[in-house]
Amino acid sequence: MDKKTLILFTSYFPFEPFEEYLENEINYLTSAFDKIYIFSQSSQKGTFYKLPDHVSYYNNSYHVNFFSKIYAIFLIRCKILFEEKKFINQKLKISFSLTRKKILLIDYLKAKNFSNPVSKIIKHEISEHHSVFLYSYWNDYKAIAAALLKKDFPQIKAVSRAHGWDIYLERNTENYLPLKKFMADYFDSIYFVSENGKQYFQNRFQLNGNLKLARLGVENSYPFKVRKKSIELRLVSCSKLIPLKRIELLIEALYSLQGSIKINWIHFGDGILFNSVKDYAKEKLSDESNIQFSMPGYIDHQAILDHYKNGNTDILINVSSTEGLPLTMIEAMSYGIPVIGTDVGGISEIIEDKVNGLLIHADSSPREIAEAIEIFYKMSDEEYSKYCLNAYQTWKTKFNAEKNYPEFIENIFSV
């Protein structure tokens, strides 16, 4: 039987705990492939995750230095880069500014560097008559590297996932992401985690290719149990503390409640804004007798799941200005926890308004967010239980890892 080799490109996995959702997927990949090579941009040496013996992993970090930039000058006439200039002028209707040139050249250089050690492995695996599958978990410069390798080795299969920040132009410097057409031309398939992302890619980049929907999944053996709200509404938010997550907006919403309901809010996650957001929470909420809050910073992923499992959460809330398909919501739903979320990105594919949660406008005011919280606070136990069951069913039917990942792998094999 023909042996199957997978070469997986990641940002942090398995060296750092910042792609924890890959931990679920890797279990299915290791069962489906005879040999796996993981190339990560992480510079950490020790591994955070334990992997089977047939999985090899490598650091492939690279920083563009002065000599690389000099070399980049000689690439400016490269056909790939010339075609990119033509594409962004004619299709994206944006100029090829100096800053965009820099972004393009840096990503291209990083991709070329990333692909170099991988080409040797591909040659070896092909010589062993193995079927080689190249899979970039993100649609960024590592996916460009995968497309370059597919160009050099057309007999391999090359695919990429596409999430949120790696496809939505508005979330990036200069509203630009390099070489999307080049990737679409060479990839066997691009798999989008949300229908919203897929439609955005088709419409904004005016590209079709072999674009498919392949939702991520969450594992959970937790048997559904009927939940009851506590006297004080236990509210959880879970995200990095970065501007687009708008946790300050949530704080303002809680402040606007002004003693009308009792809230116990905890935020899981740290980030560049951790200190400033925590200070703002203290300033706004410390004197409010009806609000208790906690911001413990980074918490181990399993500890967050245990928090859900132990019945310490009534509602999960997300007030981001933009999203892809946040798995934090799906994880909460897998424990029967309803969700409040802004109608951005693929969130409407998770939340069915007034069924398993509440969908609020992307530009909701603090008061409008507070009103959504109040709806759950005033909800009867019977109605709340229906929301909980519907949340659980949403996970089970649409985002169950046991269903989604085998389907994804089977799809890769058939491209």
C-alpha cells in the first residue's frame, strides 16, 4: 500500500501553547498518515506537546536581516512579484505603495527561507515513492512557501486552511496580504473555517480556484446536563487582550448596569493590553457592589475547560470588532453554555440569535451589550435550559471534531 507523508506548517505547534486547537486535529492526522513532519516558525527549543514517534518536528524561524533586504532588491523583477503588482492594481484596486512592496518582499523572503529545508524532505519522500501532502495551517507566508514548493514539485498535494486575520484585508497593515492569487493558482484546495471567510475571499480577491468550507472542531466527551443560572450571573470572556477584542467596551457595558443586576465576570487571557485593561476594569468596576470581576491572565487551556465543566459559567461573551470563527465560543457551547457575540466574521455561523445565544450588532454601544446580558439575567430557568441544550446541539452537529476532522482528511486525500 502506498505510504502517505504529511508535511505540516505551523506558527507555534508543537513548541508553544498558542495553537492549542491543533492538539485536537493532530490526533486525527497522526492516525491517517504514516509519517508527519512539522515545520514551525517558533524559535523555542523544547516541545510543549507530546507527539507520537512517527512525527518529526523542526524549528524554522527566520528574521529578515540587512543582507536579505539587499537580496530582495534583485527579486523585484521576479515574475511572481510582477504578477502580484498587476493583480493588486487591477483586482484589488489598490496601489503598489512602498510599504506594500516591503510587506510583499519580506513575506516572499520568509517563504523562500521556510521552503528551503522542506524541499530536501520532499525529494527524499518522493524517492521513496510516498504520496506527499503539504498542509499549511495558516494562509500566510508559510502558505506562500507551500505554494512555491507545489510549483517546484507538481506531483505533491498542497492545501491550506484560512481563518480570519490571514484573509481579511482590513485586519492587516495597509489593508494588504501578499500573493493570494499565486496561492490560489497553485494550491489543490484552500479550506476556509467559515462560510463568511470563503465568500469574502471570493468577492474581495475575485478568485475561485478550489475553495472549500472545512470547519474546525472541538472534542468533548462531556455528557450534556441541564444547567441552572446562579443568583449572580457568571459571565466569562476568553481572548487575547488586543485592540480588536474590545474588552474595554465590555467593561463599559458592565459599568452601565449600575446595580441593576449582580454579575461575576472573569476574563481568561493576557496580551499587550493586559495591564491597561486590568487598570481600566479596576477604575470602572471596583466601586460597583453588584460587580465582581477577576482577570487572572494566561490560564492553561485545560483549566479553562475545567471551569466550564464544573458549572462555573452561565454565559460566554465576545464583543470583538472582527473575528474568523472563534473556537472559544464553540468550546463553551460543547459544555452547553450559551453565547453572546457580535455579528462579525463567522460568528453568525455559530450563534443562532435567540436560539443558542444572542447576536448583537458589530457596533453595539455599551448599553446595548448590557441589555443582552440583562436578557439572560432575567430569563426563566426553563428558557435558559433551552438555550443551553441548543448550544450543545450546535457543537454536536456542526463543530464536533470526531466528525469534522476525518471529513477534512478524507477531502485532502481525494483532491
